[in-house]
Amino acid sequence: MRFFKRPNIDFMNSRKLAFIISGSLMLLSVISLVLHGGPRLGIDFRGGTLIEVRFEDKANPTAPIEVPINKVREAMGRYGLASSEIKHYGSLQEISIQTEVKKGIDLQIVESLQKEFPQYKVIERRKETVGPKIGKELVGSAIKAIFFSLLLILLYIMFRFEFRFGVGAVVALFHDVLITLGVFSVLNLEVDIPVIAALLTIVGYSLNDTIVVYDRIRENMKKKVTDYAGVINDSINQTLSRTIITSGTTLIVVVILFFFGGEIIKDFALALMCGVIVGTYSSIYIASPILVEWEARRKPAKVKVAAKKR
Amino acid sequence: MPQKITLKSVIILGVVALFAYLLHFTLLFNSMSKEEQKKLAIENPKRYEKLLKNSIKLGLDLQGGMHLVMEVDVKALLEKIAKNKDERFYRALEAAAKEAEESEASFVDIFDQKLTEEGVNLSLYYGSREFRDHDEILSYLKKQAQESINRTLEILRNRVDQFGVSEPSIQKQGHNRIIIELAGVTDRQRALDLVGKTAKLEFRLLKDPQVAQRIASRINEYLTGGGVSEDTSKVLAEKEKSSKQDTSAITAEELLGNPQKTASESLTVDTTAVATSENPEFGENLFFASGRGLSIKESNIPRFYKVMEDPKVKEIIEMEAGEADILLGKPDARTHNLPPDKRFVPVYVVNAKPALTGETIVDATPRVGSANDPNAFGKFETDLTFNDQGAKDFARVTGANVGKPLAIILDGKVHSAPVIRDKIRNGRAVITGLESIEEAKDLAIVLKAGALPAPAKIIEERTVGPSLGKDSIEKGYKSAVLGLILVALFMLVYYKFSGFLADVALVLNILILLGFMAALHATLTLPGIAGIILTIGMAVDANVLIFERIREELEVGKSVWASLETGYSRAFITILDANVTTFIAAVVLYNFGSGPIRGFATTLMIGITASMFTAIFVTRTLFELLLSKKILKRMSI
């Protein structure tokens, strides 16, 4: 079975269009981030307390119930916590509460909720408290981690390929991370530690694709090259099958995680999903065209802007 | 022609056997019900241990439990070892505490700076014959902070071990933090109390009752407006300062009480109410005197602490009694059912300097209260035994003070102040009147492991309830199975028989991954499960690369063997490059993250390595084996 029999799509021809699309997406991401004052940080980074509680009907534990948020807010109000972030989490009977106040309050939260809803059993599912100092430190380490991995990867690629390949790869990765953050910003989702982990994974994984294409380019470059863009096009076409399949299988798996993995993993899976899709796109339309543009500025004669049809 | 197929096949079989063995502990252990597990633990503890030790460890987010990060409270340490503490000292200390929240610098340095701003030198509070020079003192203080952290770590280790948590984890992080993980602990409050308690045990002599009375009256006068008028703005500042106390440190008392005006029922001086809503400290009398000594209303406890912060009050105490402290005791159990403003808490005026400290305790045992002692009967108690030095000191103190009361003080609260009947030579003491066997046990644990030399604050806490843990495991498991089926199906359809071989390799991949985790005693977390699932998706990549290559070669017309050869060798380089980069990212993640994220990085790293092995070595050997045995005639790919 084959998806593509000898594909011969002229990718390089549409690279200007691709640059425009990517550029706009990146711009949109930046605008959204600026408008929101940066990515929406979870308590991991800004400190605070998160409590997740589940309500169950005492008489009938398995019956689904809907917990009214305003009543929860009233109960919180008695402790001066009415301005906490309260929302349903996964189902209508699970509530997540985020507050600024750090400690001592948490036991009272569960107790006060229990008093407010005596007909339900209030179960604390999980609780996280992060002090502000730790939060700031984590932001610092997250940023360092992302930059450090980008650096290491750039060095590795420069070692295995050439400098320009490294540039292409890093630009593509930067593009992937930025757009993923942009998506999170537009959807107003929180960025917490698992999301950063997903970003780092994307950095590593998205490179997979890019390297496979680069590898083929390198191999094809060994022969005499008259048409740079054409060679790159061919390389992409030759590896297209593999690129689609691998991204496809990873995507299947991540989509399953998104829908079946539970609330906690959901945002993490979403970040990976974005990363895989955007990453595949960027291997074809960012990393490779950059090589073409680079060459075009070095040896204009070798590059034909309109690639030959074969 | 393929070389050494037999050898390679044997290697593969060996690998399968090895990892199956590594995993079987987990499978065996988890297939037993809880009752069966308990039975085994009793009947054959060695086997139980072995099974447990070699099974895959579940992270806190999967089995439920607490993760705490504690930071040693250097501020409290500095306060403790300082002498001649005055207003400037406390001001500088508070200012330093505030700045320390934002800054990365060492607390000692910040404090030093603040003191300089107040115009005082460290030597005023910490100077001694050995250390007079400012820099010497600075380095001495820093060393103190450093050493106390290490001691705290050791002591916490002792305590948590005795807590009975299976495989508690206590690690030092950086230079002043400790990470504690208590798996399966569901009683959060008990764990928090145990870990956070300073358990500073001291024995102090009481001041003369007349002295105590005088102090109480003078403070009462001051509070009811009969004394020297105070600058109210300063008092307000004091109040604000004390109400912002960080309550995550040691003591059990809540400093966030609601100051209320209560009906005055004083037994001594009549009140002239000066109370306003801004100065809850002032108003009616605080202390009441009775035949049994001083006391305050339980509802006034928050107020009491505010009052104790007032420098004027400190002055009064110093004038009347020299170096002394006023401490609270425990409420009379018989008044348990009365409302807080009718319950009284005894107050003790004690020497500031302890006659004996808890560091010399060697043993502490919880017991049921003796039936002979009316105070102890129906309750629980903890027996203490001192070491030689402690026994000597104890004998000296009790010998010199027969007939006088000796307060037994735990964490700044007086448990009891029994009168010394005679010289206690054998170094044994008892703390009675504890409410439950839990309390007695915890007290014993805490005393035995010794006192924490500096209180530790909890700066991060993550708790996952067991119900969520179970849910997560279920969801993770379902997702993994579903993912595996879909991917395997796809490979089968797209690459036919070769796809089937790739699926075999995939299953082997997971076997190796899990077996490795069991062998390394690595911890499986929810992100870790996600990592396994991700590996499933990524593992096929290597196979796809190889198969696509083989297809290409076959199309060009090469023979089956040649295509196989070229396919594998050419693809190998690509696979290596691609996986190395993901591996690098995983390594960075491992360093950056902790706990669950580490679990993710671990499964990713192992998964990548295993997938390379299975894709390159295993499938190739399978191909070669089947082709050479003519089971497979053509490449079905």
C-alpha cells in the first residue's frame, strides 16, 4: 500500500507563500502574547495554590451532578477568596480552584465546601502549593532549559551537517515553539511545567523530521548539483512518505492521549499535537527553504527561483 | 549472505528472557490482591521485600501521596542564636525576610546589609570572645546555617523513616532545600505536623509566683490604659507586623485570630475599656490570676501573641524578671466542652534560658497513661530517657530545685510544669496528658530523632489523592493499549508482513522499556506513561525509515538481500541523527524537571534507545532468519 507513488510536488516554488503564512502565524502569536502580557502562567510559575475537588452525591455516588460555580464562589468568599479562579475541571462535578493565598487555607477550603454542600461528599483530589520564590526560579530554569537544548541541538547539527543546516533547523524550531505558545495564548490556556516539557519534547522531536530531510539532501548533494532548489525539492519528495507516516503515527498516539488521557494530561497533549503538526510543516517549508535562500544569496546562478518541472 | 544469524537470534532471545524476568516481579506483585500481599508480607517477608523492591515504582501522582519542598528557616536560626536582641534587630530581621522572598542572595548577607542600614553591627548580637571581627562573624553565621541544614536533613530522614512510609524519599536540593516525598500518605495534616514540627524540647525553671503576679498586673495596667500612654501609630505598626507572620513555620498556634471584644469577667483589676477596632491589643485585662497561677482566656490567644510582640511589654518583663519569657500551656481538659471565651489557658513565666534542652534525649516511648496517676489515667504519655550528660544535668537541676516547678516546654508551649519532688538521678522523665496514642507516638518519634536545630518552612507542596491516582493509571493504561493497537494495525496494513515484524519489535520495545524501568527502580509517573505512549508513536519511525529505504531499493531492481542490506545500513545513519536530538532534549528535560517530568524524560530516553535497538537489530535478524530459512520467500513490504 502506498500513499504517494513517486510524489513530485514542487515545494520550493511555493516557499514565498509559505514564508508569508509562517510569518503571519508567528506575528499573530507575538501579538497575542503581547496583548496577554506574556503566556498565561500556571501556579507552577507564579506561585499560589491549586485545589481540585470532586463532589459526589452522598446517597448515590455514581450519579452525575452539576456543581454551581457561583455557590462555590460564595463559600470561598467567606475566607476572602471570592476572587479565586474557579472552574469546572473535566466534568461538571469536579471543580478546580486557584488562589493566591498560600497556606493554612487549604484545609479550610475543603471543610467550608463541605459545609456549603452538605448533601454532597467533597473529596480532595489533589492540591498543589507553590511559593512565589520557587515559582520565579522555575520560570528561570524553564527558559534556560529551552535555550540550552536549542543550543546543544544547533551544535550537534553543525557537527553532523553544515552551519547553514543548523540555522535552518533552529529557525524552524523557534518557529514551532513560538506558534505553539501562540496557540496557547489565543486559546487562553495555562502554561505550566508539563507544557514546558511538551515544548522541549517538540524541540527534540520536530528535529526528527528536519534531520530526515536534511539527511536526504546531504546524500543527494554528493552528486553534481546544478539546480539547488530542485535537489531540495527532490529530497523532500523522496522522504515525503516517511515524514507523513511518522508524523501520522505520533499524531494518532497524541490525539488518543488528548481525548482519553484525562484532564491533567490534556494541555500537555495539546501542546504536543500543535508541535507535531507545526513541526512537520516547518521541516518542509521553513528548514529546507532557508537552505535555498542561503544558497541563493551565495551563488545566485545555482538557484532557479522557479524550479524545473520534471 | 547474512552472518551469524544464530548468534544474533540467541542474543535476541536472551534479551527477551532478561527483560521478561525483570518485569515478572511487577506482574506477579500487581496480580495479587491487597489481602494476598499482606499475607505474603507476614508469612514470607523476604520474598515480599524482593517482589516490592524489583517492581516498577509508581510515582506520587499515580499512587497518591505528598511531595514537599522544605527550606530551612535561616531567619529563625539567626534569631535563635542572637543575643541582646532589640528593636533594631527585629526590624532588620523583618526587612531581610521581605527582601529574601525576591532575592537569590543568602539570607545572612541580606540581614547583614539591613543591620548596617539600621546602623548596627553584627557583633552587637553575635559577638563573643572568639568572634569579634565582622567578617569572622559573617562566615560563622553562614557556616551555622549550612551545618544546620545538613543536620535537619539527617533528622528529617530519621523521622520520616520512622513514620512508616514505604520508601520515603528525602533529598537535599541546592544548598538549603530539602525535598520530601511521602508515598501513599493520605493524612496530610499529620504528615505536615510531623515534618514541620521543630520539636524543640526544653526544661525551664519558673520564676517566683510573686514576680509572675507583678508582671501580669503591670501588663494588665498597660493594656487597660492605666499605664504609660503609647504612641498609637507605633502600636499599629507592631500589630501589622505581627499579623503578617509567616505561619508556615513551626508552631501549631494560629496567629490569625479574630480579635473580639469579650465581656469582661476579670478577677482582679476592674476594666476601663480603651479598646478600639484598630488596637485589639488594648482593652480589657489579659491575665487572670487564681490560686493555681496565671491564665488567659483561650479566645485571647491571638491577642496574647500580639501583646508579647509589643516592645513595652518586653520592657516590663525585663524590668521585673530579667531574662524571662511568658509561655502558654495547654487548656484544662475538663473545660473542653465550654466555649472558647470560658476556657482558660495557663500562663507560665519562665526563665529565658533553659535549664536543660532536648538534645540529650536518647529514647522516648509512648505509653498508655498509668492507672495510678489520676492526671495520666485515660490518656497517653511519652516516657523520656536522657543520655549520661543529660542525666547528670537533669540530676543537678532537679537536685538544686527541689520543691520548685520545672516547666517541660515543647515548641514554645508548656506541656506541664510538675513540681520537682526530689533529685532525679536516673535521667528519666515523663510527659503526660496526651490526647491520643497518635499524639504520644508522634511525640516520641519527634523527640527520639532529636530536635531540629532550625525550623524548616514548607515552600512547595503537592498532594495527590489516591482516587485521582487510580484514575490516572486507568486512563493512562487505556490510552497506551489503544495507541498500541492503532499503530500496530496501521503498520500491518501499510507494510504487510514487514509491518507485522515491526509490530513484534514494538511489543519487544515496550517490554524492554518497562523491564529497564523495573531494573533501574525508576519511577513511573503520569507524564511517564505519556512518554511510553509517545515512544510507541515514535518507535515506528525507525522502522518506517528502514522500510521506505528497502522499498526504494527494491524498486530500483536490487535483490532482496541487497535491498535489505542497503536499507538497513543507509537508514541507520538517519535514525541515529534523528533520535540523538530527541535524546538530547530528553536529557535537558531530565535536568530541568523534577518528579513527574523526570519520569517523562526517563521513559523517553529509555524508549528511544530501546526503539533503536529493536528497529535496527531485532527486525533485521528476524528478516534474515525468516529469509534464510525460506519461510519468507519474497519481501512482503
